[in-house]
Amino acid sequence: MELSARKRKILGLLVEHYIKTAEPVSSGEIKTLYGEEISSATIRSELASLEELGYLVQPHVSAGRIPTEPAYKLYVENVLAGEKKEIRVAGVRDYLGKKIVEIEDVVRNTARVISDATNYTSVIVIKNTDDIRIREVKLVEVDAGKALVVIITDSGVIKDNIIEIPVNMGSGYIAAANNVVNDLFSGKTLMDIKSSQMNIDGEMLQYHDIFDKIINLLEEYASGRHNKVFVEGTSKMFHHPEFSEMSNAQEFIKLLDEKDKLGELMTNDGDIELSVRIGKPDGLNGNCSMVTARYSIGGAEIGKAGVIGPERMDYDKVVSVLQYIQKVFNGEDEMKEKEKKNGEIRTRK
């Protein structure tokens, strides 16, 4: 049944007020929030109708009403369809701008930032990325018999490690090895390297040890790329009254403990840019909701970033934070900042 505009407005006001207060909402509070001339009798009638339709429940006869899962779903539809307020989250762009940084460091830092910005638990999944393509390998001599290997992929992800090299070979050896290594590895995916035999002959043979060490690094890197799950802000959930109930708290802890299941839950919605799951019908227990967003670096999809909170979470804020994180990872925020600065320069002229 399609809800009338008045019912939708009343339901939206009730959900928003309940999100803020965690207390059942009375007809008197709705009348105050409505902002237009409306009788108390009309509001009571509309609330009763919404309850019959399954959007509201009344915990006690004398209490106000609280939203059900269908009410939250309808509210989220309106949030996603409406104009979003832009929330800028400090720290992420600066961290991504560092010259050498491993993806796992970026992910941990980002998960922490998301949790602090939303006051909920954040989860980030790095998907299995055998299809990540190597863009460049850099060899830098750091000491006698030692070189730094820096592996740069198409997603800007860095893997670096110190390897041993022949002593007293000189800078010419390193430069030549660097060129040969890039001829061999540049443009190949991790899957290519794992599944094929590298043909090393002729002048390449003198760099055989370096090739072997780089291949070992890549295989080590690839072997750990099966939906790694990073969680931050677990304790924040217990600041919300829903999780003072032992059963809800236990279900939440169980969800976080089963990381494989959690990772699968976050990544099983395919190519959807942003998704919202609410309660048991969406595979969650313990009065939980989850908002997830795809994120990419340099055009290559890396995984999903998500927020877990009570069904009563502030969806508007959470969606805005995740969308901002998406923009930063994709470089859209930096481009927007440059356009703004260029516009200011043109205006001053």
C-alpha cells in the first residue's frame, strides 16, 4: 500500500526523533515536530494506521511508538533519494597522499576515521585481488648488499621490503636490474605471476636471485589477499542503549567474531555502490543495521567499507561519511578542491 504524503511525513519525523532519543515517540511530540496545523486526533489516527500497516509498534499501552524494520527501510529510501549534506572527514586525504604507504595501513587508518566520525563500529574488507596489475617495480640500493624493493600496482597500492643483493656490484647493476625487472613484471597481474613460469635467460640470468626474491614477495602478498576484514570501534556499539541488552550484545560480538561470514556478508551484493541492510531479514541479528560502500584506488576496486550500528543508526550521517570516503579514495575530492581553487583565482583576476 502506497502511503499518503502525510503518513510519510509523520513516519519520517517519528523515525528521526527515535534515532536521536532512543525513546518511544508520543503523538504530542509528533504534533510539535509536524510544523503545520494538524489536530491531535488526526495524528493519533495516522499513528494507529501506521501501526496496523506494520511500520510502528507500541511497546506498552501507555507508551509512545517506535519504528519497525519496514519503517527504517522506507526512511533509508528517502535518505538515499534526497539531497545529502556533505560531511568532510579529516585525515583520510592526507594519509592517501603519502608517497609510500601500504594498503593495509590505509585501511586501518580509514576504518578508525570512519568509526570516529560516525560513533559506530566500522568494518573494511579488502577483497581477493589476484587481478591487481603491477605498474612498476623500483629497486633502490640502501646499503652494501641490500636494496629496497617497492612494488606499485594499478591501484596505487605499495608493497616494500628489503632484499639482499650481491655486494659491491655498483649503481650500474641496480639500474640495469631495475630495467630488466620492469620488463619482466610490469603490466602483469598477481594471477599471471602465480600461474605462469617466468622465462629467464640470456643477460637476465645474472639477476636471477633478484627475480626469485621479488616473486616470493609477490606470492606472499597475493597469498594473504582473501577478503581480509578490519574492524575498528567495537566498544562504541555499547554506548547505544540497544546493546545494554545481553542478547543483542552477544549477537553483535558473534557477528564480529565470525570474520569470514562478515566479509562475505559485506561483499555479496555485487557491484552495488552503496547498500543498506537492516535487521534479520537482511542477514543481521541483534538489532543491527549495516551500511556498506564500494571503494577504489586509482580506478581499481579494492573492497568495501561499512558501518555497523543499531537499527536506530543515523543513516543520513553514515551515508554522507561513506560517500565522502568514496570520493577521497577515487580522487574526486581532490579534483573538486583544485577546481574550487582555480575558480577563486579566476574570480580574483
